[in-house]
Amino acid sequence: MKTVLKLFARARDLAGAATLELDLPDVASAADLRVVLGERVPALQPILSSLLIAVGNDYASPSTTVAGRTDLAVFPPVSGG
């Protein structure tokens, strides 16, 4: 299933694009998305485990279903004060 993923901050810089179209299994979790993203963009490997995955306005747990969603985004953790 084709899924469009928005990338922000360092993830966007490493991928060289603000969005990516990924092929995900029909039943895919956030953990599956992370694996496919790492295969598609090897430059993301160093930060892959720390990337936050958002589905809509909520952070996804590894088991959150993401297949068929149109509101997916990834970004590194944000800090500051």
C-alpha cells in the first residue's frame, strides 16, 4: 500500500526530501514503517531508532497501525526551553 510520509528537521535533511512515498504492507505498524524507512533511506539509519512517528496529532507506539493513513510524519525528538 502506498503511503506518503512527511519528514521534518534532521530527518528531512538526511532524506533530501520533505515527503517520501513508501510501499507498506496492507497491515503495517509504526515499527514496520521504521524498518521500511531505514531500507529506503539508509542515511537515516543513525537516527532511525530515535525518530518520533506521528499519526495525526498523536505519537505512535511501535504497534500503532499506520497502513492506509494519510497523516503520517517523522521527526527527531525536540528539546529546548
